[in-house]
Amino acid sequence: MIKPEAQVQNEIMVALSKCGCLVIRTNAGQVRTMQGRLVKLAPPGWPDLTAVHKETGRMVLIEVKNEKGKLRDVQKKFATNIQQYPKIIYGVARSAEQAI
């Protein structure tokens, strides 16, 4: 049975936390409030999880997918663009083990 992406994401967040990372779920795009205001979130394509390794201070960005999940074009573009920052750790993970 294929795990839902939300379950994989929660497992990754717990695993990263246990490895000394401060982890947050990052939402991308924009939302409209009940009052009608537009709130911009992270840029399109930004990964699901943003973390900082407490000991080293390195930023960790993880796009979470389940077994069959595929990157959207905007996510592929982000992955290509983030490679210019070698101190940022970026990856696609389908399990907590892959994220570690």
C-alpha cells in the first residue's frame, strides 16, 4: 500500500528533528484571507520542508513525494536553480530514510 504524501512528510519531519534539525512545513504560492486580502507565501516550487541543521547552520530543503509522486515543472525548475547555492542541501525524499 502506498503511503499518503502527508504521512511521509510527517515521518520525515520527525526524523529530521531527531537528527538535530529545526523543521517547518513550507507552503508555497498564495492564499486569500476571509477578509479578501492576498497573502503571498513561499515562491512557487519551494519545497515542502524547510529546515536548519542546528549544529552546522546549514539550510536543508526537502521536496516530499510518495512512491509514485512526480515533480511538477515548477519544482524541477526550483531544483535546478537551487544548485547554484552549494551550502544549501536540497533533495527529493520518498521516506524518512532518504531524507536523512
